[in-house]
Amino acid sequence: MVKDALVAAVQAAGVVGAGGAGFPTHVKLDAQVDCIIVNGAECEPLLQVDQELAKKHAAELVQALKACMSSTGADTGVFALKTKYTQAIAALNAAIAGQAGLSVFGLQNCYPVGDEHILVHEVSGRVVPEGGIPLNVGIVVINVETLYNVWLALQGQPVCDTFVTVCGEVRQPVTLRLAVGTSVADALEAAGGVTCDHPVVINGGPVMGKPVDSMEDPVTKTTKGLIVLPSDHPHVRRMRRPIGLSLERAVTACCQCRLCTDLCPRALLGHELAPHKIMRAAGYALTEDVAAWTAAFLCSECGVCDTFACPADLSPRQVYRRVKSELGAAGVRNPHRRSTVPLPERAYRRVPTERLIWRMGLESYVVDAPLRDEVLLPETVKIPLKQNAGAASVPVVKVGEHVSRGQVVAEPPPNALGARHHASVTGTVTAVGNEVSITRES
């Protein structure tokens, strides 16, 4: 496919990375590479969006991948999924049968194998440099839902929906196709409602996700999971722990055993990352080891250190997050840009997902969440103007205006990194602020 045509279609449809920070996909595809890896690892526990989409829409995914390969010049396209996703792998193998350059790669059931740096090394053997991106080694990584949205874009359909696994303390764990802007409350109702008192809803996976502020918060293009846990669940208490308490514990409880560093997935790729050092430096206000502080830029915040490694229940991740924020606010940029070599011990220090689930106390929530492919259209949607990496979009509609599903309601600022957003229901615009609110026609 001609590059300009693909990029234009994806940009017009408002496609962004569905599995992470929401980087605008048209920018990612405007490149020349030799390999495209489709990330179906879905390494966060409990999430099932990508495997469900691969089972249901394998043919569409293959068509979209071939278009991306043609546009970027890639001669290799790889679907990377955990080997335990047997039905999804079978569907993809059937869809790629006899087609040159396409393959399915089986991944171990380890966490966080879906991290782009780790995934690239597992599939290709290449190592993304510190602070780098897969493009630095001739690879584009795109996740399954994003690729499905590329296929929709090639059919002239913009991103109006997002696929979300709703599980945990709900009556009917399910993977839903939700209109962008659907409230958390409506999503939970579609899963049969909650089954515990004082629920806490995590937006995203249980390890890297964040508790929602309100049941009226909208789902966005990047929402992949809504996980309901009781407010007294140990993992919820860990997530809510104040940073001040983490710093106090760094002084009183960190014995520098370095398990956090020995199991850190990025450190095992050779990155200059040593979580035990930031705990020492932060706990005792040590400033001479500058690299211990600036290494915060290399932390992917995967959470292996605090959910799995630390025997004292400390959180180097939380400290790194605070340090990264403060360095960025002070204008400090990441100085770590080395090319690295994975450590030989990496092969036997991977974190088994089953063990991680057990450590987090989530084993009772490991159940099927089958895809419900018909779109859920609520009475009201609130479409955030900021759903992606880059600038917030600017509304192009006014209160009282009638809009149709698929109509553009917000555009990125001129010459800025961003994405356009579309009405996910047909109805009337009722509010315009940080969100465009639309009430659906009855």
C-alpha cells in the first residue's frame, strides 16, 4: 500500500496506540523499517482484549498488517502472543497460511513480556538502546487493538469504540466494545454490576493501572481494562500508599538486598537501572551518585520491584515515578542513551505471571471474559480532548449542535503531535470543556 494513503487514512480515523500512552499511530507508521511486530502479549494479568480480538478478527488483522508492511517497506510481520493463547494463535495461523513474510511467535507466560523493549528482544534478538524506541533498531511495534483500528481506518471508519475487559468483583466478567466516552458506571453495569461493598476500579491492568477518581469517569481510546477490587484488598492498599510513607520505609526497612535490581526487566536488558540504589539515595538524601537519580528516566514502571521482588513491601517504582516527575519539571532530560547487552542471568530471572498473580492476591479473578462484539451505546458519552500522547485536541463543535456517530468533534492543534476525535454516538452536544459531552438520540 502507498505510504501516504495509509498514513492519511490512519490519521483521519484518529488511531492512537490502544495499549499504552496512546502515541498517534499515523506518526509511528510514517517510517521505513524491516519488521513489524504485533504485540498480542497482553502481559498484564486479567486483561483479555487482544486475545479475544485475535480469535474473532484474525483475517482483518492480517489484512491490516500486510497494508502496514507494504507502506513501511517491512518484509517481516510477526504476531507475538503467549503460547497459552491457543485459540488466538490457531486463528492467526489459519489466517496467515501460505502468505510469505508473516508468522506467529510464541511468548513465555512471563511479566512484563509485552513491554516493547522486552518484546523486541524476545522476537528479534535486537536490543533497543536505553531511552530508545523500537524504530531505533528497524522495528515498529503495534498492538492488536491498534492494528484492528488500522483495518477499520482502511474501511473509512474512525475510532469510535474501545475494547475493555471488565473483571474482578463483577457478576459477569466480559470484554466489551464500548463507545469512547462511556462512563465507568455504565461499563460496570454492562458486566452485571459489582459484587462487593466499597469497590475500587482500576483503569488498565492491575499492576500498572490507576484507580479511577469517579464512576462517572469516561473510558478512552487507551482504556483496556476496568478491574474491580474491594477497597481493603492488599493491592489496593499498596496502590494508595503515600509517597512519604514509601520514603520513610526506604530508610527504616530497605536492607539493600538488591532483589528489586536483580529482577528488574530493564536492568536485565543491560540498562543502567538499579532500584536498590534509588532507595538508598532517596532514603538518605545522597546526591553524589547522580546516575542513581537520573536512572529514573529508564524505569518503565512495570512494578516488578514492588509487586513481586521486594520482601519488605517497599516501592522503588513509586520513588522513581516521583523523581522522574521532579527531574522533568526541572528541565532535566534523560542522559542515558547507551547501547546495551542483555545479562546472561536474564534467562532464569523472568517473572512467571502465575506467581505474580498469586503474590498480588488476584488468583480468584482469573476467569474467562469473552468478547461481546456488539457496541454498547450509552445514553451519554463524555469524549476527553486529551486521550493520547502529545497535545490535547481542540473542539470543533458547539453546545446544541447535532452530531452523527463518526463525525469529527475535535482536531489536534496545527503542527502539533496529536489525534482527532470523533463522536461515538449520534445525538446532541450538551457540554464542551475538557470533554465533549453528547446525549444520544432516543
